[in-house]
Amino acid sequence: MTVKLCECGCGEPAPLAKNTDPRWGHVKGQPIRFVRWHSKKQPTEQRFWKHVDKHGPLPSPAAISCHPNIEGTNCWLWVGTTWAGYGVFSMHEEKTTVLTHRYSFFLKHGHYPQPMGLHKCDVRLCCNPDHIFEGDSSDNAIDMVQKGRGNPPQGIKCGRAKLTNREVLKIRELFAGGGVSKKSLAQQFDIDPSAVSRIISKKRWGHL
């Protein structure tokens, strides 16, 4: 029988399985994948790419319109552990975890994206380093708007707005001072009483 080496890369021969165990892929009398305790000694980069599917979907037309350089390139999807929709990877040596798209960027560029790693493709699980760019929350917001995913207009930016920012704040100020009813405020500012209630509770104009 050809000697099979431990898959961690240590060069030691892999022992034969004493019993068949489907949980670990062991077949009695056949070499197992790792020498005992060696699975974590597998090179970090090698462990990482084992959990990446490089045949993911192509970017959306909206993403391509903002980032033409990603046209025709697949998303590389993380198929391991996730958190809040993002891939997470355990760094055994450093005893910490890292977001997978940040680690992929590091492997290509030699540094982590600063201050954030943003997705050109808008696919959170994508680890294709060519789909990641550096930026801050402002850059992220601009990217969202350019792709048509920004928040709907609020307050005076809404074409149907009947009040100004100053009037909204005045309504809240008068009501908080006491002695002024919602009905009288509605008459004073020529709006519906229900609108006054929503302004006071910040269900409307909540950005102020």
C-alpha cells in the first residue's frame, strides 16, 4: 500500500483507521487524513481556501455599472461559518477570528483593508479580493446610493413634505413645553393631527 502522508503538511505518515467512522470519513484499515492533533497545523491559507467556492454568481448589472472592472468575474463564496451574513474564519495561531473578505484582501495585498473592506459586488459572503475595496462608512454610503440602494428621501428632501426642519422642531418644542394640544398644533401648522402625533413620537422626521 502506498504510504499516505498527513494532510497538514508535516510530512508524517498518516496512521490507519482502527475503526470505520463516517463522522470523520474513517474507513477501517485505510489511512486517515491527519495524524492526531495535526488538523490545526494545516497552513492557515490552505485551511482558508478549502472553505471558498470560486464558482459563485456573477456581479449584478448595478454593481458592474459602478465597478466595471469586476464584469465577468465570479464571486468567491465563503461556505464556512458565518456571522451577521459575513464569513468568519478562525486564526488558530493568533487565537482570534477575522472576517473572510478582509482576510482574502490581506492574502493578495499584504495588509488588511483600512478602515473597512467594502464589497463592489454587494455579496457579503464574497471573498474574491478583486471584489473588495478599501473605504470608510461614507464611501460605503456613496456606493449604495450609486447602485440605487440608498435610503429613501426624508424630511424636506421628500417632494411631498409640507413642513421645514425648523417647523418640525418647533412642534416638538411647543408640545414638550406643555399646554398645547396636538389638535391646536395641527391647526397652527395646517397638518393632520395624526401627523403631529407621528412627528412627536419621531415615527416621522425621525432623523431630526
